[in-house]
Amino acid sequence: MEFDFSPILENWRYLWGGFGITLGLSGLTVAASLLLGFAMAIGRIYGPRWLRWPLVFYIDSMRAIPVLVVLVWTFFALPLLLGISIPTFWAAVIALTMHIAPFVAEIVRSGIESVRAGQTGAGLALGMSKAQVVRHLIMPQAVVRMLPSFGSVISITIKDTAIAAVIAVPEYMKRSETLAGQTYHPVEIFTFAMLVYFIILFPITRLVDMAYRRWAFLGRS
Amino acid sequence: MNYDWSVVWQYRQMLLDGIGITILLTVLTMLVAVPGGILLALMRLSSMPWLARGSTAFVELFRNLPLILVVYWAFYVMPMVSDIELSAFNTGLLALCLNVSAYNSETFRAGIQSIRKGQAEAAVALGFSNTQAMFKIILPQAWRRVLPVLASTWVALFKDTSLVSVIAVGELAHASMTIRSQTFRVLEMLTAMAVIYWMLGYPQAKLVDWIREKYKVNE
């Protein structure tokens, strides 16, 4: 079998653009998911009772529905329901955030709950308000414990953006697929795509593994 | 806008077949990926360097690739570079097995390493061979810590089977989208697809929570 990598070299600008879209989509999704995930976890733990069960229901439901289904539904069905059109890129940002934010919320919740209850009691006994206890006592300890998991969120998000190819977001996966179809060189193009994804994802998972080991002692209290 | 939900009932047979294939894919993948994961974990922890390196390379590769890309690769590239010709179903199954075996191997490795070294040493001191110590002392204890993680992987896998729809395996996602393009009932079919996944997945997610609570290890 002869390999011919010239389609990749000739179309490097097209692929490079796709790579940029993959990174942009991942960055926006991670940022939005962190914000929303924090809000949901705080609402679930400290919020009023009526807010808790819808949040729990939403978080658990999103654990049950595949991200592909969320993407396809957001892009094809939601615009029909609302009577507006959503550009593919933003449909992907919305769908991926809907999917990743509950995952972040669970990380934040387990981080907060890992700080022993006695500390809240101690803070309150020293005359701190509930908000002060959360801000100055619980969060600084909890956030350190969440950090390695946030690294996993980044790598999961990058992998999930590849699924946005099914709604034709022109990110790296979609562009590889298009190029493979046009040039009849799927072997070289998909193998190269594997290399590209591996090169971005491997250092992230390595850093996450290191972070777990490096910061494990901070988890003790 | 008019909605016509009867389309869901009308195509119930196709949807039921899709659900069947989704469940079949999940079960078959797990049947391969649990022994596969154990094997990879034992290889990685073995004292033979080339076995350990081979296993590490396999696990790191498949943990760091989007599953959808592995599915495409297995479908378009594998038949061209090798003589392996598989049906779409088997191709999807293969991609899922590669991915889940890599994750399971990390689960088993963490489980095995969570059992203190002293236990294996005590077993060897009592006259067990290394293999006996692994299968009679360490694995039975590691199992307890591994089970909750395997349960989570199960739910993730159940959802990930939807990705093989891109190579036209007729599981639930592909079946729903085929009906959508035949009937143009876009909103109805896509909502039905989401609801069916939810009905199947939600109890599983709740069961995972229960297993996690039951097998919680208190250090």
C-alpha cells in the first residue's frame, strides 16, 4: 500500500482552521460549563429547597442522555420549537455546555462536600456569616481538590467537540471527514487526525495524572 | 406548528429494534472489555517490560482519542490497510471494545494498586505463588472498589453506543434519525429519541449512585 500525505500538506490551511475551531469550541464550552456548573452546584447545596429538586433532576437526566442526542436535538429540533435559527457553532456551544455543566456541578459538589462539616460549625462559632464561611473557609480548600478533575473536564470537552461533526460544525473532525471524502485518502487523513488529537490530549491527561499525585496530600484535612 | 406524535407509534418496531441493538452493543462490549481490561492491567503491572510498555501504549492511545474518530478510523481505514472486512455492526463493536478496554484497564489497575503491597507479600510468605496471590487475595478485594467505577463506565458506554450511528449501525440513534428523514417529523422523532434514551438511562444512572453508596470504601 502506498501512502500519499500530499492532500494533508496541500490543505493544511483548511485543517488548521478546523483545529482553531476545535480549540475555540472547547475553550468556550469549558468556560461556560465551569460558570454554569459552579452555579448549579452552589444552588444545589446552599440554594432554597424548591430549586434543589429541579437541579438534581436536570443533572441526573443529562447523565442519562448521550451527547450526540443533545447536539442533534439542539441543532435540529430546538430551532423548530423556538421558531429561530441557531448557527451550528453556537448550537454546539449550547449543547456541549448543557452536557458538560452538570458534570462540572458534580465535581464542585463533591469538592465542597469533602470539606468536613466541623469546619462550617467552627466558622459559624467564630462569628463568621454563612457566606463568609463558604467564601473563606470552604471554597479555598474545595477548589484545590477540584483542580485535577477540571483538567479531565478539558480533555473530555475536546473529545466531545469531535462529535459536533455530526451537526456539521466545521471543526477538525468534520474537516478531516470532508477532506477524506474529496481526496479519497481516508487512510492518511484519519490517521493524521488521530495523531493531532493524541498530541493535544496526551499532555493534558499526563498533567491531570501528575496533578492528582502532586496535590493528593492537600485532600487531607 | 402542528405536531404529529403518532409517527412514534407507527414506527415502533424500528425503534424497538434500535433499542435492542443499543443494548446488545452495550452488553457485548462489556463482555469483551472487562476481561480485556483485566488482561491489560495485569500486563501493565507485570515485570516483563515489553508487555508493560505495550499495554501502556495501547491504553494511553485509546484514552486520548475521541471515540467517534476511532469509529471512523475502524470503518474507513482499517479495511484499506489490512485484510479485515467487518460489517458495520462489528466495526462499531470493535471501536467500542478498544475504547472501553482502555478505560477498564485503568479502573482495574487503580483497584489492584489500592490493595496494600503487604497483602501480596504476606500471601507469598505463606507459600502462595504470585499468580495465586493475585487471583485469590488481591483481585477479590480490588473487585469491591472496581465495581462502582465499572458501573459508571457501563452508563457512559450505553450513551457512547449512539456514536456508532455515524457508520449506519441501526441502533436507537440511527433508527430515530432514519425515521426522521423518511417522515420529516424532525421535532417529534428527535424528542422521542431523547426521551427513550432518558427512560433507559435514568434508572441506570440512579442504580450507579446506589452501587456507589453501597460499596463506598471508608478508609
